[in-house]
Amino acid sequence: MTAHPNLIDTPAGIRDILAQCRTIAVLGIKTEAQADQAAFYVPKYMQAAGYKVIPVPVYYPDATEILGETVYRRLADIPGAVDLVNVFRRPADVPPHVDDILASKPKAVWLQLGIRNEEAALKLARAGVKVVQDRCIMVDHRALARQG
């Protein structure tokens, strides 16, 4: 993997992202009907931890609200600032979202556990976006919360 300062994998870098980001757009979020899946319970946890969660489902065309928040179909359509885009998509499905991610101007992008796409990550990093890959935001948040 090509090293880039915006490709974050250190505890300090992860702590900084979680401390600086308050609004999380969740790309690929599931609905309440899939409450047992990580793409629903992880954003629900982050919302309970005090973050504003903005749902951006890829499927579920009839969903207008998830976790009590208005659903958006594209990241670029979200009004206001998006600090972090939390991605629940298969690795091969990430690149088609890169332009939409960049249009929303997030400080950071977090590819969930099991999701790694070097090409997309490097493109985002070169555009000035911090990128975390293949980590669970809920697990990292809990670990940092325990550390105080």
C-alpha cells in the first residue's frame, strides 16, 4: 500500500477523527427491519454515543427515515456539513461512491471492518480526506471511551 499521511491507522489518528467529527453520514445503512446487522446497530450505537447520524441507504427506496433521521439518497444532497462518511459497502462497491463522497466534503471517511479498497482510499486521501479502512467505528469508539 502506498503511504499517505491521510491514510490513518494509528490509535492517535483514530482518536483525533472520533474527537473532531460530530456528524456522520452512513453510506449503506440498513433499516430498523435489519436491526441485527452491523449496518444498522453500529450507526445506532454512534447515535446513542452523541453523534448526529445521517442515513444514506443504498437500497430500501421506500425508506424516508432511519433512526429518526431523514434519509438522503446521495451524500452530496445532505444539507450542512458532514464530518465523517461511515461506509458499509463491499470493497468493490466503494469506487463508484468516491465522487459523491468528495462532493460532500467530509473531514474523514471510515470504511467498516472487512472493507478495504486501496484505490478509493488513496484517491480520497490525495483529495485531503482522512481515511480509515477495515476497522469498526463502534469497536474503536468503545475502546477509546473505556480509556477515558
